[in-house]
Amino acid sequence: MIPYRSISLSSSKALPFLTCKSLSSSSNSPHSHFLALLQSCSHPSHLKQLHAKIITEGLQCSPSILTAATLSYISLSSLNSALHLFRIIPNPCPFLWNVMIRSYSTHGEFHLSLLLYSNLLSSHLSPDNFTFPFALKSCAGLNNLNKGREVHQHSICFGCHQDLFVDAALVDMYCKCGDVNTARQVFDQMPKRDLVSYTSMISGYAHNGYSIETLDFFSLMQNSDVKANRVGLLSVFLACGRLGALRKGECFHNYAIQTGFLEDILVATAVLDMYAKCGSLVMAKLIFDTANCKDVVCWSAMIASYGYHGLGNDAINTFNQMVEVGLKPNHATFTSLLSACSHSGLLEEGKRCFTSMQLKYGISPKLNHYACMVDIFGRAGKLQEAQELIEQMPMEPDSSLWGSLLGACQIHGDLELGEKIADRIMKLDPQNSGYYVLLSNIYAARSRWTDVEQLRKKMSGRRVNKEQGISLIEFNHQIYKFGMGERSHSQSREIYSYLEKLSVLMKQLGYIPLLEFSLHDVEDENKEMALSYHSERLAIAFGLINMNPGTPIRIVKNLRVCRDCHNAIKIISQIVGRVIIIRDMNRFHHFENGLCSCGDYW
């Protein structure tokens, strides 16, 4: 999102084929004629020929000729040749320094761009408001926050920190390096803000996981009469999808229609993805069907959408349709396809897809593809096959891949293998609480409470904090957040009273709490109460109290739904006669009339 201020390097005229006649046509001033030819050069082969002629004419030491030749090489993206000439120019002017720094930055050569910036400082020349945006862009490209802070200090020292372009570059750099708080401070201190600075901030919030702030900041931009661009819209659709904010997403969808942005396939794909992640697969399919010029990203997003909802066969059919229209799948396509097979229990189909990926499409599997296959084998109870696949991989498995197998050990109660895998994982990623929880659940299912307690002490000794379960629900265009046992909400008394009434009705329909999913060192009565107050149940009660009858209850949870809550919500959907849609960290669960769309396979 760095703003671009153009620096004209050369004209667009084509260089005539270099001949002696063309050089002699301005015999009064060959120096001037060479300068003119350099400025009009538009083809690398002509430029090299001209450069050779300059050397034979003995003009290669002329600073003006060297400068013009350097600029010509830059304009034709011949950066190595440009740098070679730049190094032999005596005392290059600040303009040329800026052009070099900019060129290497825009071509992704961030290390060299910053090296040139450092050399500029060493040459006792002062960087200016044309220098800093591209030095900061290079810091962002390298994700080098410390260097970015250093350049920020330089911009203050040289009096450039309140330039619109420099400040916008600072906001962009801090956001891309993950320091959104400092980015916001810079933004708030800007004497003037434009679309670029607003969009950098919105994009920064979105890609650093600040979803609510993304939506709030987008509203701030609109209230400032700044019209959104494509990047801003992509960011808000990403945020709505993460939050499950369907109503807000619908508003932004209407905005995209009114402004014509929906014709952009990237925006259409983002809208599709938003609806799918908010649980509205019907709308996601409608956007997909009406999108123009669907590319492989759009097709892959539709395949992934079916995967989220456990519709593996639909994902496979969509993949086949994509191939039939002549599009070649990529790595992301197969990640979506294999994930869909995993969530739907399609073992044989998943194996065929994994094989065809390599043999038919020539795509070498990456770690995430192997992780999908391990998940497919693991969920199907093929733990031995999953372990063998990991051991045969051409690359080293990471902790998340082993984690997939550990999750399968929990599902199928394989304590022996689970302990071996957990020991390996905790050496790779000792601070990830999720792996401790998985092993703890395996112990709890066997009533091995001593092992659970020892594991808890190990977590405490390593200062590993268990991630809190959080559930989100949208109501009246606001996002409400609930944690386990939370009582800070203004309607807490009503929520807990409602859950108590539900508990009585649930037991009448045969609900039996799975106490192993609660704390082991409390009485059974308190265990049952703790289960009743898991975050998703609080959010469901809030929705049932406040939303009109018949309105689906949509919940987004950051962790996997536990088996006890899964059983309970099936019964709740039967009692209240409502559709309850929950998206956990793995997939969607559509609860209706006492059943779940996952078929208890998740």
C-alpha cells in the first residue's frame, strides 16, 4: 500500500538501430547526441549496443553520460547493470540515489535497497521525502521491525515525518511488521489522511487478526467521506468471515454491488468466502454461479466452502467441473479438496486426489497436503497408515502435522501412540497449549486423573497457558463475545437462568453429561455445571433470548467444540425448534431437530 510518486526516467521513443551514420548526424556534439539516444532507448539490446559505442568513443567516464546510462538501465529493469554503473559515478546526486533505492525496492530486492539507503547516509547526503517511502517499503518486505523503527527515527531527524507519503509508508510498514498499535499512533498524528493511509490501516488490522477493529476503522473511513478501494473491501470481507458477522457482511456486499466492485473477481471471491464462513452456503454458491470470469482462486474458494460444511462430494464435483472448463488446479486447490475429503470421511477419494495431484497435475505435495492426508487417515481410524505416511515424507514434519495425528489418537482413544506423539510434539512446540489439552483429554477419557494432574503441573512449570474458549455471536449488527463461565454480560442473569431451564428439559430427553470434558478435581455436580457454561452454550442462550423465533443462531468458536457440547446442542436444537450453526476451529456444524450435519464425524 505504499503510495507511488513517479520519477520520469526516460521517454517512450524507440531507439533507432545504432549505426555510424546515426552517431555522426550530430557531429557538433557527440556528447549531447549520446545523451539524447540514452534517454530515448527502449530496448535492452539497443542500450547495450549504445553503451559499447560510448566506451569506444571514450565517453564512459562522463558523469552525465554515466547517470543517463544508469537511468536507462533502470527504466529497462536491468538493475545489475545499473548498479555497476552507479558504483563508478563520482558523487551521485540525491535524485539518482532515490531512483536506485526505489528501483530495488519495487523489484523486491529489499536487502539491496536498504544497503543503498545505508550507503546514502554514509555519503553524507541527506535522505528526503522521496527516499523514506521506499526504504520503509523494504523494511516491510523483510518484516524487519527494528530496521523500520530506525528508518522512522531518521525520518524525524531529517524533518520528513509529517510528509503524507512518508507517514503512509510508516503506517504500512508498522502494519506489515505486526505492530498495529504504533501504526495507529502514526495515523492519528498525521496532519492529513488519504485513501492509501486509511486502506493501509484497515488492511493492517485485518491481516493481524484485529477483525472488530477492521470493521470499526472502515466505518471511520466512510464517515470521513473517503471512498473505499478494492483492498479495503477485501479486508472487511475477511474480517466479517472471521467474526461470522453475516449481517455486516451483507451490508458490505450491497456496497460492493452499488460501487461496481463486485465485478472484480477478487472481490466476488472474497464475498463468496465471507458468506461460506458465516454459514450461508446458499449465498456463497449464488455468488459463485453469477461471478464473471471465474479463476482458479474463485473455484478453489468454492471447493473450500463445501469443505467447511462437510460436503466432500460437492467439493469433488466442483473440482471436476473446474478441470472440465480448462483450469489447472494449484496447491491451494488441492489443500481445499483434501480438507473437504477429511471432514467428510472420504478416505478413498482423498487417496485418489493425493495421487492424481502428483501424477496427473505434476504438483509436489507440501506440508499442508501431507497434514490433510494424515487427518484423513487419522479420522478414519487408520492411525498406522497415518504414521507411516509421516515417516515417508520427503521433508521434516512440523508440530501441526504431528498434532493432526495426536487429535486422531484422542478420537480413537489410542493412549500408547498418543503419548509417543505428544512427547515428540512438545519438544518441537513446547508452548502450544492445544497439544497438552489433547493428551489431557486422552487421559481423562481413561479416568487417569493422576496423569492429567501431572500434565497440568508440566504446563504450569513451562508457563504454558491454556487458550480460553471464546464464542462470538452477531446481534443487531454488533458482535458479542462470551468466554466460559463469563458473567460480565448485562444479560448474564437471564442467560444462566435460561440454561438451567434448558438443562432440565435436556435430561428429560436423555442427555447425560460427559464429565471427562470438565475439570477432574471438582465434584461431579460442579463438573456438570461447568460444562453447562461453556462459551458456545452461553452464546446460544443469548441468541435464543434475543433473536426472533425461527431465526438461525450462528456462533463462531475459536476452539474445537467438545463432544459433550456437541451432544447437548443437538438436543437443544430439538427442544427449541431452531437451526443452530456453529463454526469451530475445524468446520461447520448445522444442528437441527436433534441432528448435526457432521453426522458425529468431525
